[in-house]
Amino acid sequence: MSLSRSIFVGAIAVGAVVAGAGPAVAEQAEPWETRIGDLYGAMAISRSTGAVSYAVNYNSLAAADANAIDECGAYDCQVVVHFRNACGAVAQGADGRVGWAWDTTKGGAERAAIQVLGLSAPPFPDLGSASPRPASTVLSACTSNAG
């Protein structure tokens, strides 16, 4: 059974999306050699609406990508990370930028996505503290055979 979900994040700064990378990029470099039992996942983002979605446990990369885009639900949804037998995560900084990454574990993917962004401060005027702070995870998901 395949699974897809979507959520909305706060305003995503247009043009300020930061790409993330997983720890073992060479392992998942295309073309991926498909093995029996491989499960694929993908995460998509819409810059116009702030929607972030995922799709996991698909038998092909193309199916995971298509379902993540469908779940995202906006005309400009784009897949930002896909993964095989692993986890993906999207994080958002206080300044609205987003970052993404994949890893073999959910915690690793979340830490990597946060690390891509580093510290950021909210835009002026902010009623809270203007001190730089780490990003927070917006969405993370794993294939059922991750790790």
C-alpha cells in the first residue's frame, strides 16, 4: 500500500529555496539500479502556496514523484527530494527559506535538512525575538523498509 500526504508551511520566500543533499549521494545517483523489494519516496514543494507533500512506498521513482506532485495540489509543485529505501525531510527557517535532504533514518534526514539552512532570523518586523535560530522540520517521511 502506498502512502501520500501533504501539508502547508508558512510563506516560502520565492527564489529562496535552498537545495539539500543526503549523506550518500553517490549511492542513489541515477540511474538507480532497481532491486526487488526497493521502495521509493519523494517530496514536493509549491512555492506559490507553501504546500509540502510526500509519497512513500512506491515501486518506482516515477510513481513516487507523480504522487508527491499530485498530493501537493498546486500548478507549480516540484519534487525536491526523492529517496530509495530511506527517508526524506523538508525544513523551514525563521526567514521562510526551505531546505531538504534524505538519509537512511528519519532523524538523520531531519537533521540534514535543518543543517542545510543553518541559523536564520525572522524578517523585520517580528514581534518575537530577532535572534537567529535553527530551522524546524516541516515534514519528514520514510519508506517502510528504511534503515
